[in-house]
Amino acid sequence: MAYIEPLFFQPLLKPTIWGGDRLAGFKHFPPTRGIGESWEISALSGNETHVAAGHEEGRTLSELIDTYGAALMGAEVMRRYGSRFPLLVKFIDSAQDLSIQVHPSDEMAHRVGFPNGKTEMWYVLESEPGASLVAGFRQTTSVEACRHSIENGTLMQTLARHTTHAGDCFFIPAGRIHSIGAGNLLVEIQQSMDVTYRVYDFGRVDREGHERPLHIEQALEALDYEAQSDYRTHYALRDGSPADLVRCPYFTVRRWSTTQTVRADREGADSFSILVATEGSALLRDAEGGEFGLMAGQTVLIPAATKHVDIVPDAGSTFGFLEVYIA
């Protein structure tokens, strides 16, 4: 089987109405204001990331899948998804609140002509004092009550708002109303889908003075109206051991923080893995002996054929990363 080295992609930087200026420092590109998202790994049509360096430089993720198939994706992942890469990984910097929004489930997405819905998760990297986000309703509600709150301007009072701190994790399944609040820098891992139903956008206008469209009827159909007692993910972190953040049918995410060499091996899953570096720097050594540097702000795709990678933090330092794969 041909050797496929770990794949670093050139990120796609996305200006947004709510974007800030922190991604430049975190990802080490020239100062730029208004960048809301950095798409790290994407195979969405029209928004494909290209390999940044190495033997595959310039190729898209879809081209690599066509060439390497299961060696890149994993046979089980290909059985489930075919040649369509199933995940999208982003960094997000919110200088303003994002819109109040919801994403459709797979079932609804299929009904309206999309290949899949959108379940996602957030891991908070940095949080300004007093920053927060919205996830879920404060109390279980109904379509009629939600519609009424939208019409009479009281929707925000029905939503669960959560103060954020670095290290926080929130799981956002399809159907959960949500919004990233101002002052957050975070990682978003999601199904490969870019459809959002906006419920409320704070009356903002773009440079031409136009409000962004809302999608009230679609949102009311997509929403899960059941409230949860706790929306925050709770986990314990130990040096050199992974902490489970999310395990769902679409992705598994584990957080690592280590001062020692560790081995990431996907727990036997027949899947690629993605490492998102969140703190410090390290040497990545794959099962074939290839060595690559990895530092905070970088994301790397490890092919399924690579059975494991060893992560060697720089001497005397702590290295933090998220490990993502499909179980």
C-alpha cells in the first residue's frame, strides 16, 4: 500500500459580518480584520481546501480520496459515506454575536434536497471576560410558543445562555437552537454541510445596508423544542490521557493535554483522524517513521492507513490537541 504522509491543508479564510482579528495571531498570518472563520479541512464543493506542502501539494481532498480511497478514508467510513468526506473543521473568531440559528437533521435535509444535516460541537480556545454563547431553550417549549416569541420580540428571553471559559465544550446536535456570542475563539467540528436557518440576527445590515435573510419557517420545522438540564460537556483532563468530549454517530472528539510522548491510535476505528493543535508545539511521528512539526493553530489529517502517530511535545512544555475520528 502506498505511503500517504500526514496532510496539512491551506486554510480558507472567511470574512464575516461578525468576524474579528484574533485568528491572524493564532494562525500566524498577516493582521486582517473581519475574518470570522478559518476552514481548516473541507471538501464542500466550491470550498475545498488544498494540500499546503509535501508530495501532494496543491491537490484537493476530493482528488486525494479518488486516488487513495479507503487508505485515506477508512473502509468503514467509505462504506457509510462513499467518496464524500464527511467532516468540516473550522476555527471561529466572533467579535460580535452570531445569529440565532438552527441546523437541519439528516432526515429534514434529505427531504429538502441536501445530502445530510448538520450536527456540530464547539471547543472554546479563548474567551474574553463576560463572553457567552447560546445553546438550547431554557424551558421546553412548542412550535406555537416559539413562533409567538419570534413575532413579539421575546425569543432571546427563552434561550439558555452560558458563560464561556477556555476549555469549555458544547455539543450542538441538529435541531438545537444556538449562537456563538461575542468574544469567543473556538474550534468547530461538524458534519460537512453549510446550511443554516437563521431565526434572529439582531437587526444587523451588511455594507450595502441590507439585512441578512431569515428562515423562520424552515427553522421552526428543524428545531428541537425539548430543554436539557445541562448543555455543557463535563470532562476530567489528565496529563497524557485523552478525555472524551463527544461520541456521536458523526464524529468522536477527544481532548489531549500532555507533557510526555503519547500515541494517538483512533481506538481501533477504521477511519482517518484529524488532529487540531490548540496549545504549544510538538513533533508528530507517524507509524512509517515520517516526522512533522505541529503547533497551535494548525490542523493535520492522518490517513486511515497510518495505524498510529506518536506526539512528542517540545521539551519542558505542554502540548494540547483535539483528536477527531469516526467510530
